[in-house]
Amino acid sequence: MVFIYSLLRKYRGTKFPQPQTELLDEANEAFVNHTHYLMLTLNVNWVNLFEGRTYAGGALYLLISNFFRENQMKAENIILFGVMPGPKEAENNQMGNFLENLVDELVELYGGITAKATEFPSGTAVHTAIMRVTSNIPAARNAAGFT
């Protein structure tokens, strides 16, 4: 939660209040108690793209944490947000370009959007929030703006 707060402050200004220990909705109810509220995991990963060469590429992707663990990493459940080209890991300002767009989308999704589904042909309100961030230490520092 603190990581997301720092992203919001960095990319959306200082108008965001200090985070609470528990994510609550407008009615002061826990975010995770709602059926159509999705908890996301943000992943930031860099990989060496070519064997024997130092050429790295990176990806920003989201997993829906509400799914059972065995379903979270299925290709159809991964939301690829951005692919960062090499030849080396992105610097802070380069990563910021990706994260700024991601934060804009997350702010809108937190407020809720109407999504159609088989069970809800006329649509239902869906809200999302980031529950955690997973990455290696250098990527986490870069994403948080500490490099």
C-alpha cells in the first residue's frame, strides 16, 4: 500500500491522503469483501533476452489476485501493461513513463468501471486496487523512484 501511495504522490501530485492500514471503500467496508472488487499484483521483471549477451528487456504486468493461485499465472489471466526494450534495464525516468500511464489507469479502475459479463449482460460495477508488488530488488527500487 505504501508503494502505491508513493506512485500516486509521484505521478499524480500531493493531493492523495496518507494510506490506511486497510483498504476501505466509500462505505468504510473492506475492499476485499466485495464480489466485483479485484485485487491486483503488479509485477516488474527484467530478463536477459539472448543467451551469452547482456541485453535485457522488461515487462510490467498485472495478475488478478482474487483467482486461485493455480489460475493466476495462466496466460489468459495475465494483463500485460508494458514491454520495456533494452539493451539494459530502464533508468528511473524511463520506468516513470510506463508507471505514469499505469497509475492513471489504476486511479480510474479504483473509482470503478462498468463491465459486461455473461452473468451481467447490462454490466456491473467493477473496482480494482493493487494489493502487492512483486519484483527483484533493483526493479522495485527503480519502480519506486529510488534510482
